Amino acid sequence: MNIVFNLLAIVFGLFSLSLIYPFLQILFDKTPINPISPTFQFSATFLFDYINFTLGNFINNYGKETTLLLVCVFVIIVFLLKNLCRFLAKYFLAIVRNGVVADLRQKLYNKIIDLPLAFFSEKQKGDTIARATVDLQEVEWGVLSVLELIFVSPVNIILSLVFLFSINAKLTISVLILAPIAGFVIGSVGKTLKKVSDKAQEKMGGLLSHLEETMGGLNIIKAFTAENYFSNKFETTNREHAHFMTKMLHRRDLSSPMSEFLSVSVIVIVLYIGTRMVLNNSESLDSAQFITYLAILSQLIPPAKAFTDAYYRIIKGSASLDRINEIIEAKTDIKDAENAIEISQFNNAIEFKNISFSYTEKPVLKNISFSLEKGKVVALVGASGSGKSTIAKLLTRFYDVEQGEILIDGKSIKNISQKSLRRQMGIVSQHAILFNDTIENNIALGNEINTQKIVEASQIANAHNFIKNLENGYKTNIGDGGFLLSGGQRQRLTIARAIYHNSPILILDEATSALDAESEKLVQNAIDKLLHNRTVLVIAHRLSTIRNADNIIVLDNGEIIEQGTHNDLLKMKGVYEQMVGLQFPVALNKEKKTK
Ligand SMILES: Nc1ncnc2c1ncn2[C@@H]1O[C@H](COP(=O)(O)OP(=O)(O)O)[C@@H](O)[C@H]1O
Ligand SMILES: [Mg+2]
């Protein structure tokens, strides 16, 4: 529809311009009274002859003044139609344009959700945000808004040229000789544009990352009075960005003055040649035709300008499109197997079989084997960095193991669909991850909301009491990352979430380590209730959780060095016994007394 209306607008535009001709004829009092209607030809000469013929008839019948009035009304109607078509063309383009941008944004978001965690671990968050916002905007402005120009301007230019050709071929040929020179100049400036644009967008990503980090760590920045450091760091990137943007704009802004200058030069040359033709009276060009010719030729300037402008914007936008495509076309290396099995329940056991894994070159896990039977609790302990969280990430298949395999009820997790695998697991991590939403929605997190069950889950998680006292209870919005809540409250919410989802397998990764003693007690109490009758992989340094575990696995540098129950391990008098002595002196003393 856009193209159809644009073409109509061009035709009306050309037609309306050729109506200058009758004005001039009336003005110069030159209307030849032509009694015979001219035979139809597809040419400007026919048009002019036809106009002369009609005009002559009109003047004969109604007189000059009425004819002038009629011509005026006719011009207005044609212009009205032209601009109506222009509006309709834009009207339909707006729908396409925003539709494409929305689709692209959705595609990008879905891909971001779909990509494995590893993809983003090396990337700055701000960079991804920049791609989803600034780059997308750039695509909208740069590519979509000028898409029609790329189709329409050439058509406009070609139609105008054809029209000009039929008025006077010789003049038009001189225009055509000059065009390639202009094209070359325009193209050579355009080439450098993309590189600069790429750099500018990259810096924008850096800026957004910085901003994001600043917002997240504002209290620390202020507490350590690091404002200047952060401000300076921001300024450096900001200036670099401004530098590249300026460079880019300088180049881009060259497009329109350059094409105007080039077009006007062409027109002046034509003016010179044409006027001489009219003066010499030698060629078939009268002054009214020549003025009409010039009027149409001058109308070539806007499309020529628009075309160069569009060309430059597209170059700039394509740099952004590349950046968006980098994400959309990124390979997902953690994929569901072709005939992945859906599991609906967990029956027997999870087995880790000779697992080795590394994020980079440095091995993080070496030959780890253990099993976790249904209804049992296995605890992972070990120094920080020994690979405990990594084991949890492998079980949820956030990363794929390199060697060995993880089996659930005898099936390798690589053959199970990721969704059904993860549906079996509930996770409570060290950092309570909450979203800017109501308490209810944070607990249900995408599942159906059952108020009764949410309250029950919150009661088990020791969260009901504080939620009840909030202004809007379960409907209270907890702010960005749950910042309206205390650390302990946040953690109890994530525990309520795990309970609500009622997954058969629970993974607790140092759920209490970030808490103060008071909240730790409440959270620990919630966890104790949670452990009941569930299969749990718990990573903890609190003795009370570990002590009752059915199996305690001691990790050191990615290797299992001891395992057994609390009492077994104490008897071994190895690393575990030492750790217990170091980390929980009070608890250990109690332990010794009871012995
Ligand atoms: N995304 C990652 N990329 C690279 N190395 C990582 C990543 N996550 C963790 N590591 C490294 O893997 C090792 C084990 O980490 P982790 O399993 O988190 O230890 P723990 O939970 O026992 O403290 C550490 O040396 C850590 O530096
Ligand atoms: Mg950890």
C-alpha cells in the first residue's frame, strides 16, 4: 500500500507541476487555439498539446478569467490528491515500521531468555541493553524510516527524468552525464560512516553498563566516597562516545548539503544550456516549456537529497542491525536433544558420574562422582572457589559437563528437555533474586496464583508474618530487586517460592550465608521445614544443616577429598573435622560435650 500510494503521489506531483504550463500560456497570452484534439502518445508533448487544446476550448467558451479560475481549482485538487496519497503512504508505512521494530525487539528478548547463562557471563549487561534499545532505535530510524525512500526516490527520480526526457532530450542528457560524478562523491563519504557508527554504539554499550552498575552499587559508591572515581570513569567513556558521535554526524550531515549543492550545480548548468536554446530559437523549446522543465528539474533535488540521506542512514543503521543480529543469530550450545525426553517426576536417584568441567582452561571440577537418592539430603562443603556452586549449575544444566554424565533416574540430563528437567528443581541461591513485582507474583513466578497455597508456602518459609504486616499484604510491590525488604525477608521469599513450586529436588546454595544471625535463624528454621521429605542438594557452611545430611561431600579444588555422614567424617579427623573446628568452634564444642 505504501508503495502504491507513493507512486500515485509521484504521478500527481508531476502532473500538478506540468500545470504551471497553462498558467504561463495564459500569462504570456500565447495560447494557440488548436481546434483538433491531439492523438494520444505517452509523452510530455502530448500532455502539453492536450493542455493547449483543452485550454483553448475553455478560453473560447468561458473567457480567460474563468479559465484561470478553473485551472487554479484544478491545481488545488491535484495537489490535494498528491498530499492525500503522501499521507496514506506514510500511514501504511507506520504500521509496517512499528510492527517490524516490535517483532525484532520481541525476537531479541526471546533470544536473550533462551541463550545459556554462559553467553552473558563474558558480556557486559549494558552492552546487551544498548543493543535492545539504542541499536533498535537506530534500526528504526536508520533503516525502516528510509526504506520507502530507497524504493520511492529512485522511482520518483526515474519518472521525473522520463518526463524531462520527453520535454527535451538534449537537456536531460546533460543532466544524466553529471549524475555519476555526484554518485561517486556521495558513495565515498558513506563508506567511512559505518566504522565510526559501530564504534559509537559500542561506547554506548559501555555507558549503559556503567550506569547500570552505578545504580546497583550506589550505596557502596557513596559509602566509600568513590563518586569522583566513578564520575571520571563515566566521563572518559562519555567523551569517547561523544567523539565518535560527532565524527559520525559530521559525515552524515554532509550528505544533504552535498547533494543539494551537486543538484543545484546541475540545474545551473541546465539553466545555461536551456536559456541559450530558447534564445537561439533553434530547438523545439519555448520559454513556457523551459520554465516548466526547470520547475520539474528542481523537484528532483528533494528526492536526490532524500536518497543520499537515506543511503547514509541505512549505512549507519546497518551497523546497528549487525549488532542486533549478533545476538539473534548467536548459537545456543546448550540445546535440547532431538528426541529429548519429558520427565514428569523424580523417582529414584541423581547420579554424578566422573564429572569434569572447566569454564576456561583451568579445571574447576575433576572426576566428581556421587549420588543423591530420593528423599535424602546431600551436603557439599569446601572452601570458597572449590566448585560447589558449579556442581549445582551443572545439575540444572546451565552449563554442559565436559566429561562424564549426570543421570536422573538413569537418564542422562542431556537427553531430557531442559524445561522438564528444571521443573523438577527448586533453587534457593545465596543472593535472593526478586523482581520488581508484587510478593504474590514473586512467589508464584510465572505459575498460576493460588492464594491459599501462597499463604501456606509463606508460613512454612517464616515469611507470612512480615508479609501480613505490609501495607498491601501479598499484593505489595517490593521494588527493584526487592529493595524494600531486608536481606532476611528477601531470602524467606525465595524459600517460599521454592516451596510453592513444590519441586521434588531442591538446591540450596549457601542460602543463609548472606544473612545476619537473627534472620539466619528464621531462614534456617524455614529451611529445616523445607528439607522434610525432599531430595536436597545443599551447599552450606552451617553445621546444623550439614550435620543431619545423609551424605556430606568435602570438596577441595574441584576434587572430592572426603565423604560420609557428619559422625563418619569427624571420626576420620581429616579436613572436615578441621573445618568444623575452624568455622563452628561453638558448635563443635557442644558436639564434643554430647560425645
Ligand atoms: N562463570 C564463570 N566463568 C569462569 N570461571 C568461573 C565462573 N564461575 C565460577 N568460576 C570459577 O570456578 C571456580 C569454582 O567456582 P564456584 O563453583 O562458584 O565455587 P564455590 O561455589 O565452591 O565457592 C572458581 O575458581 C571460580 O573462579
Ligand atoms: Mg558458591
